[in-house]
Amino acid sequence: MEEAEMKVAKIRNGTVIDHIPSGKALVVLRLLGLTGKVENTLTIAMNVKSKKLGIKDIIKVENLELDPSLLGSLALIAPMATINVIRDYRVYGKSKVILKDYVEGILKCPNPTCISRQQNEPIVSKFKVIQKTPLKLQCTYCYRYVNENEVIEQLVEGK
Amino acid sequence: MAWKNRDVVSIDDFSKEDLEALFKKTDEYEHSYPSGILKGKIIGNIFLEYSTRTRVSFEVAAKRLGAEVINLVAEYSSIKKGESLYDTLKMMDIYSDLLVIRSPIEGTARFASDVCKHPVINAGDGYLNHPTQAMIDLYTIRKLKGRLDDLRIGVCGDLRYGRAAVSFMFGVAKYSNKIYAISPAQLSMREDVKNKLTEIGAYFVETNSLEEVLPELDVLYVTRIQKERFPDIAEYEKVKGSYKVDLKTLQNSKRDLIVMHPLPRVDELSYEIDNTPMQAYFKQAELGVYIRMALLSLILVGE
Ligand SMILES: [Zn+2]
């Protein structure tokens, strides 16, 4: 673990999400469903100095291990994020999210007359990653762009 | 790239060499064509949007070469009431050797080419692509101007939702031309279109004044402002009738200007031009059948 991370108190069991772009910690919490309603203790460090990112945010969640199905969405908001699973004060597992060149199925095209939006068709939305920061995607069917704010809106909607 | 079994989804997918092979075949067919070369083949037309013109053009092209044609003509919305587009495509794919599809939904042709095992030709999908129209337009210029580069080309009308205009720009951008994109601000090119033109290395300028650029033009491509593509009808009302091209509008043009239009026209292009040497739109319609014959033959038989 980097030194900066030590600034946040150690946890016994849980997950540390590191290398979140600064300012995005709260969005990540919403994405993971970690709102005021959960009982897990949360520790958030914002604007922590980082070699990789300049400054970054860090989240620690006690007594929770992430649902792997959320990693694809997490990669869109925090493409450099690392996830440390902590068991009994030790790093039990470490993984990195991966933002691939194409994003399939996670997002909805904003164009209502895009083929990927038509109901009852066996089709999965597909976006090309044009730019990682700030995030910019393009629908491979209708070429419509989707920017970071639209992505965040879609991912945290109703959470 | 070889033409045999190829899908025609977007004009972007074709290099200048590919197009030259198509134009050579079209030259040949204009002169004389092998009327039985597609005997035994079945072309499946799937038209989910009103368009007799394009459908008939494909049908004539197929029949001249001896193919049979089956037509599925229905509004997209009524298809959707019955079954999925996917099932419709699957069914037509079983009956046909090649599918021609038109749809009001962007990306339909790409989806169809993923789903069908036979080649798919896009005859227009929503506001996105109309590659065979662009091929016809390029061929018409090549025929009337004797070349495809070093031209000043004005494209006028709906550059936002007009698939023919956009496909035409992508087509002429493959060659070294100067493109004048002429439209009211509300109908100017989408960001993705501008980015792609820049990516291709196209030389283009945007303006809302036809009058200003007219004296420079070798080619003027006029398009209809299509009510059916507007998300908001109030927006349509604001811009309809923005341009009307007639003899008065064209009085300061070059002597050898040609005026093109993918047709049908409404009121943006006056009948006054029909009997002048500038008129090139009926030529487009005439050459369209030959281009489509050459396409069907290259895809089903090969070079
Ligand atoms: Zn789309």
C-alpha cells in the first residue's frame, strides 16, 4: 500500500478502493449503493497526493466485498482504480479495474431511435471509448457521443 | 478489398480503389449488361419506411440482371407490433441471397449485417447512412465532370438529419475537394460528422449563406429538409423553406455548375432548373439503376 493510503485508518475486514480520480469518491459511493442507508462504516479520503494521479480519492468500506458485476461500471468512473480486499488487517486480494476499448451492455444510448434502444430485439449496446479522461464514448450503432456527465447520470440513477 | 459477399453499410467502409472498381463495372453496364448473370438469385427488399423510388430502383436493377425480387414493405412501427426486427431479418435471410434494407432506425443496417448470413445493402437507416446514394452521386460527378477531385462542392440543406447529404460529404471527402457545408445553424453538421470529416482529412467550411459561396462552386448538392427526422416539430417549422434554389439564386454561378439532388424534392429546388444544362438530378436517378446493378453483380458474382 502506498504511504498516502496509510493516512486513512486501517480496517480489519472490508474493501479499499484506491486511485479514484479526485472528486469522484462520492459518485463511486453512489454507484456502489453505499448511501446513508447502509450500516457499513465508510472512510473517505479526498484529494490525497498520488504518484500516479497527482491527487486522488480513496474509499474504505468495512465488512463488505464488492460485487464483481459492478467493476465494469466502476471502470468508467475510475479507470485507474485498484481494489484491495482486506481480511483480518491484511490485503487478501488485489485487483485493478480495466476500461477496455469497447463498453458493452452497461450503458444505454441516449438516441431513442438507435437500433440498440429498440425493445424486444436481441441487441446489446456497444460504445467505443474515444477518450478516458474526461470520459467520452461513442455508440457503435448510431455514432452518438456520450460524455462523462451522461455516464454518471445513467450509472447512479435510482441508486 | 474484395467485393464478393460484402456488406454495404456505410460509404466509409469503401476505399477509393473499391469505388473505382464499382465505377468501372457501372461504365461497362451502362454500355451493355449481362441480363442473365443473376438468374436464380433472389433479392430480398425490406423497406420499413416509405420509399417507392429507392425500392423500385433496386428492383429494376435486380430484374435487369435476371434476379427475382421479394418485397417486404411495412412501416417499422407495424412490424414491431407483430414480431421483432430480428425475427423478420432472420426470415428474409432464409429466403434471399442478398438483402436490401431501409429503416427509420439508426444502425439497422449494421445490426442486419451482424444478424444475417447473406450480404446486406443499406438503403438508408434513419438519419445515419445512405451509402448507395453516395455511390450514385460520386459516379454522377465522375461522369459529368470527368473527375472526382479538385472540385468545390456545396452541400446545402439539412446536414444534421439528412443521411444523403452526410453520406455524400463522406464520399467526396475521400478525394481532394473543398466542401462547403451550407445550412441554417439548427441543421448544421453533428459533432460526430465533423469529427469524422476532420479524421479523413477533409477540407470543409461551414456557412449559412449559399449566396456567398455560390460563385466558387463546381457542384451544388441540394437536399430536402425532412420533416420526419425532426425530434421536435416546432424546430422544423422554424427552418422549413430556408433555401430555395431557382434560376435567380443561381445567376452568379460558374457557367458549368451542376445542380444535384437525391430526390424527392419539395420546394427547395425549382422546376426552372430542370431544362438547363445545370440539372444533374435526373441523371443521378438514371445512373442509380446502373450503380445498383453493378453493386448486386459485384457482391453476388464478384469482379
Ligand atoms: Zn446509438
